[in-house]
Amino acid sequence: MKIGSKALVIILLFGGLALVNFLASQLPVRGDATAGGIYTLSSGTRTILQKIQEPVVLDFYFSKDAAGLPVSYKNYAARVQEMLSQYVRASGGRLSLNVVNPQADTPEEERAAAAGLQPQTAPGSVEPVYFGLVAIQADQQKVIPAFSPQRESFLEYDVSQLVQSIQQLTRPKLGLISSLPLQSAAYNPMMPMARPPEPGQLIATEWARSFEVVRIESSVEKLPDGLAALAVIHPQGVSPKLQYAVDQFLLAGNPVFIAVDPSSQYFKRQGGGRFGGPSINASSDLHDLFKGYGISYDSQNVAGDLDRATPVQVSGNGQVARLPVWLTLDGAALNSSALPTSQLRSLLFIEPGSFRITPKNGVTVTPLVETSARAGDVMANTLDMLPPDQVDRQIIPSGKRTLAALIQGKFTTAFPDGPPLVASDPGQLKEAKGTATLVVVADTDWLLDDFSIRKVNYFGTQAAEPLNDNLAFGGNTLDYLAGSQELISIRGKGTSLRPFTVVQEMEVEAQKKYQEQLVALEARLSETQAKLGQLQGKASDAGRLVATPEMQKAIEDFQKQEASIRRERREIRRALREDIDALGNGLLVINLFATPILVGAFGLWFHRARRR
């Protein structure tokens, strides 16, 4: 074959590949090989699109020509635009999409600013960058002010929630009883010198997108009218009459979400409880309601799990310990057949409690989150006194613990003798009118930003990057209770946390293998240091050295023993990582040589086939 012919063949080959790619991009069918199906619209999104009554226009603003815009930013914009195109294709004509490039000092930029989009600043560019979405239906308009790659796991949820919300004239009311600062407090102009109010938590912001959140103080005696659902988070000081009102609200057929905690990190951080300081109550309970519903919960005990321990940095020198009371819950810990947890991948609970639920006739219990069988209880008031690497010694495995559960059925009142502090209530409900729904969770720390998101600054805009599915669990549960189940199948997609389960299992086995040796070494080291301290104390008198040669030799021997023990301890800790490092090196070798080997093998086969 001549050189010109070969060149023509190569040109035709590349032309054919380009044509195939173009034709494939125009086909209405897409393939998605990702584990979480993050490029495929969820059934909940398709249901929302089918419910659109009047046409919705989506204006997608992206300043693609802004100078200095990083390639990663452009790639994510292409990802967003492709997803919006999928929405249009799946809507059956109910949605239309306009792509707008708002350049500086143009009418498009003015429209973007007027719609409420937030300009962002790209490195190396003085031009404002707009990257957001406006949904318009009739005279209604709602926006996503700014897209962020850190929130990619919630991309489909954000767009679907926008499309759904623009069709709602009013939002359902969610009652919130909480001793935690989930919502940011309003500034009080009458007290300008007071401490600035604490910022709210992102979970409350997420709830506010679907609900009108109504704050309820724990001292009141009645619930406001018109509530669609009720959330009771870390209840402290709840009046008996308010507990009775919660009971009657549930029996009337209204859904209730309750989260309690034996060891709230928020309240523990307020100070107290150690070295003689004032003690702060970090636990919460609703004893009367739980007892009436057959729920056993001990607000003094924390559930620990040796198999679900979370690696946590416990010192400034980078030392990491696996805390069995900080639970990383994934896989078998989450109920994949229950709607609130069906799409979740991983949760993080911090020093949670647990439930033992004995359902009464007509009531069913569905566990949502459970520990492994190697779980046990630890007294909450002892945790602060224990070194992190010794917590696991306090846990005696005694079987699975239920950390969260869905309870449904014909509840009977938790106040069979009538309302507290009142002679009688002629309108009291003794039994649920229909199927009552209650969700209980034995932890509240998972609702806090510190354990669910990482705040990052992206081109001048602060964004929240999910660390796990804690936010998704909170949103799923309330949407499930309030009846908006379309969004549930969306939130858990594309989570940023993809744990390497093989490594986790290896760490657990290595910890079991070497823990006894480490404990023995730590005991020897403490004993050696104590004897060394005694000898050094005897070796001085009023600042003058009075040690005998025998005493000096003993001190030197103990110092050598101490150095030897420390060296042995380092070797054992290094051994904890050997298998994991070997696995990493093996994967590195596979990644480096697999492709060249496969290409070489294909070339050799092709060469032989051509010769034949």
C-alpha cells in the first residue's frame, strides 16, 4: 500500500469515528455504566416531569467565554447542560431549555443579575462568572443561584426540586421542636452588643426548600394548627402537656420524626463535665412517649460497634485511632428496601444511642439503620475520661442495635389515664384514627454540618461538599413523612464518599491482630517511665546530682528500654499498614501496566491474524 493510500485510510478512519460520535450524540438513547447511575434520571424525576400542568421554561446561564475560566469549570457546566437536556427529552414537551452566555455589560448579564443569580469570580479573571438556573412558569420564577461541582451529588435533586417547587403555590408546614440551633437566630437590634447568633445548619436550609418550617418552643402546651408533619430534635425540657400534644398529633394521623441522643456533641462542646467543671446535660429523651409506644431507650448508654468504627485524628501529630462510638454506617447497616434509606450509601453517627422496640398489636417496626453483631453499650459519662485508643476495650459485643426505625400502625395513646396536669380531655384520642407513622433516630449529631458537609470556597462562593448521606437521610425522611416521595430516589445518587470496603476490612483484622501486642507494650512503657521517673527523682537533691554509679547505670538501662519499647511500638504500628500498602502498590502496578499489556496483546493478535 502506498504512503498516500495509507494517509487516506487514516483520514477516513478518523472521519468515521467523528461521524459515529456525532450520530451517537444525537440519539435519544443513553448508556450509563456508573455504579450509582448518576447520569440516568431517577424514577422520581420522571414522575415530577409527568405531573407538570403548565409549560416550564429553564434558562441556563453560563459565562463560558469568561477569561481565565478553568477547564474543570467548563466540564462541569457541560455536565449540567447535558442533564438539563435529559430533562427536556423526558418531559414530553412540558419543559424547554434556553442556554444563555451572559457576557460583561450585556442585556443577558443584566437579566442574570435581575433573576437573582450570584456572580462568581474565577482565578485570573476580573469578569463576573454566572453559572445558575432560572425556572419560569407563568408569572412564577425560581432560581438556583449558583451551581458548584462540590454539590454534584445533589445536582439532580436540586434541579428536580426547582421544577417541583415552581408548581407549588404554598409549601406544607413542618413543626420543629429542638434544643439544637438548627436554624439561624434573627438579629436583635435591641441588643447590639450581644454575642452574634449562631449560624443555622444546612439540614434546616434543606427542609426550608420543601417546607415552611415553624419553630415551636419546648415550653408551650399546644401545637400550632395546620402542620403537615412534626420534627422533634434533641428534646430537652419539653413540657408534659406538649408531649401529650405530640401524642395526639400522631394519633390524628399526622407523621412525626423524633431524634434523641445520649451524648450530643454540640452540648458537650459547650464545656463542662471534665476535671471538676460544671456538668452540662448532653442527653435527651421522651420517656413517657417512648414507654407508651413500646420503645426502650436508655439515655445514659452509647452504642459502640467494633466493625463500624471510624478512623479519627486524635492528636496534633496526626495520630489516628478507630473510634467504635463514631459509626460509619454503610452496606448492611442501611435498609435498602425502606424508602428513607433505599438509595443511601453511607451515614455517620457520633456516639449514638439505640432502641429496643416491642411493637403492640397492629403496629409494625421496620429497622432503617442497624449496627453489626459486634456492638455493645458504653456508659456515656465515661467516654470523655477514656483515651480514644482504649474505648474499644469497654465494648462487650452483645448483638445488633437498632439506631433508627420506622414504626407504623394503629398506635394507642401514651397517656391512657388522660392528659397530664388536667382532669380530663373529652376530645382525647385513645387510638390512632388510621395508620400513624413515626420515625425514631437515636442520634442528633448527624444533623450538624460538622459531621455531614465540608464547607469550601469555590470561585468566591461558599459551597457545601457532602461528606456522606446524612443530609440525604434527613431530607428523605421528612419528604417521606410529608408525602413527597418523588425526591427520595434522587438524593442518594452520586455520593462523594465511596469507601474502599476491602481496606476497611483489612484495617479491622489488622487491629484485632496487633491490638494485644500494643496494649502490652503500652503497659511496659508506662511501667518503665514510672520507674525511670522515680530513679531520676532520687538522683537529685536540691538541684545537685547525688546518684551512685549503680543508680546512674539503672537510669541508663531504663532509658534504653524506653527507646527500645518505643521502637517496637513503631514497628507494630507500621505492620498495621503493611498489607494495605501492599494492596495499594499492587493496584498501582496494575494501573501502570494493564493497558500497555492489553494493547500489546491486541497488536500481536492483529499482526498474526493479518499474516494468516
